[in-house]
Amino acid sequence: MEVVDLDATGWLLDADTGEPVPEAWLRHYFEERLAPPVWATDILVYVHGWQTSPDSAYRTAERLLALMHGVLVAAPARYPTLAAKGFSPWCVVVRWPSSSLVTPTGYRRIRDRAHAMGARDGGGHAAHILGRLLGYLDAERADPGAAPVLANRDGQYLHLVGHSFGCRFLCEAVQWSADARLDDTLGWSVTDHSPSRPFTADSMLLFQMAARRDAFLSLFPNILPSEAHDGAPLRGPVVATYSRHDRATGFWHLRAEQQPGIGHSGIGPAPAPMFTTTLLPLDERYPHSALDHRFVNVDASDVYVRGRHLNPAGAHSDHVRAESAHLLLTLADYSR
């Protein structure tokens, strides 16, 4: 795994010096630090959420990868394409200053910081930096050659995984990446049908997203194509988990934004039809028809329950589960 550290404005920090990396050096820095290894079949970009230290963010991603490995080894038949072609994920962990008091005031403070860091018109840089990062990863796998469509010459796939406020950064980044005026950003093949610039993000999984339920209309209107915009480069579905035991995006979010968050109640009004399913146990395989939609809500209320009695945030961070790994593996399997 590798890490990317952002400051409170969303700008990239040099891992050696802790100083901001100049704009002109971004590409060089990515090449030096974040070149995808040749053994990787899949690239995961994980962005953590509220109240997460840098070490905790790394450990969380590490645990998710370990869970994915364990679940796949225990039952490879549930993921036939991964079992047949191999699955060796490599992860980039994006870390940002998300700590605050575990109070409604602290929650609002980090909500406002996440918005300021990601908003393109508010002086934030996170969307730009992550967009450049995703664009770099795309360029490293840019020539599909003889590999299957939507995979690069090494057969690598790209999966975006966010938690809590980290989901906002990913959504902002893929919108930024779709802007054709920018250099080093993700390609979009729907309009030009260029075989060398396929869709690049094969799935996006949003764990307990800290945003209002209408966010894909109000905050991220350019995720899907429209008359005014080509849309974000997402080939696979936008999948969001939610749990009624998530008090951070339930009780607190309701008071901060006058409606519960996606992490508590799922995506609400959206620019495309919604499909809702449940977070399945390990012995049940997700039907392709359950995930083959632009937006998918996954009710995890029977699984994400820890912390509801003692933790003021409830089950907001209870996504590091084998069932979550099962969902991630299924998305990777169906991406082939």
C-alpha cells in the first residue's frame, strides 16, 4: 500500500518533508511514489472519513485488504472470474485532517472542512489533487492493447472506496476528472469512442457517506451525463451502504442539515433510477441484477451495528467487516 497525505486545504504533502508539493512537480511525485506495481490486477483508492488518524486510516485499508484476501481464499467459487484470472489488489490510501471533538459541533466542523477542501469554487484543492492522481493512475494503464475492453495492458481495474466524508472527496474528484479542459485527468470515451481512452473507474463503493440524501442532485450533479456535461468517468455502479444504527449521519446530520445523511438512510432523490438491496452474508452471492444499476443502496442495518450503545457516532465506522469485503470482491468480480 501507498499513502497520499493532504493538508487542510486539500493540497498534496510531500511524504519526506511534509511540505506542499508544487503544482509543476505533481506528475513527477506520482511517478516516484505511486507507480502501480506490475503484479497488481486491481487498484483501490481508499479515502477515510471523520475522526480518523493517519495511522488508523492506513490500518483500516490494510484490514479491508486482509478481509478481502481471507474471504476470497475461503470461497473462491463465489467470485469465479477473480478465481480464474487472479486477484492481487494494490491500494492507495488518501489521508486528510479529519479529527475533531466527538460532538455535534465537531461533526459540523469536519463537515465544513470536507466541503471547503473539496469544493472547486471555494479555494479547496482536494478534488483537483485526487483528480490528478486518478488521471495519473489512468495514464499508467492507458493502453488496453490486447487486454479485455476497459482493462489496460496489464489487465488492471480501478475501484474507488470511500468512508464518511471521504466519499465527498471521491465524488468531487471524479467530477473534476471529467473536465476535458484539465491535463492529466481521467478519460471519457462515450463522446469520442476512442479505444485508447476507455472508462477508467470500474466501481465506486461509498461506506456510510456523510452527505445529505439528495447529494447527487445538489452537490454532485455532474456524476451522470446530461445536456450540459459529459458526466464522470464511471463505468460501474455507485454503491452506497447505510445503517439505521449510524447516529453520525442520522441524529447529528439531521440537526446539521435538516435531513438524515446517506449513511443513515441511503441515497434519496438521484438523477437515475435507484435499486436497493441488503448487505448479504458471506454464503450468499449477489445476483448481477442486484448491482447492475447506476445507483445502488445497500441496507447494512443488520450488520453495521457495533458502537450504537457506547459510541456517540453509533455504527458510523462499523464497515470494516467480512461482509464489506464480500461486496468489494463482488464488484471487482463483476467488473471483468
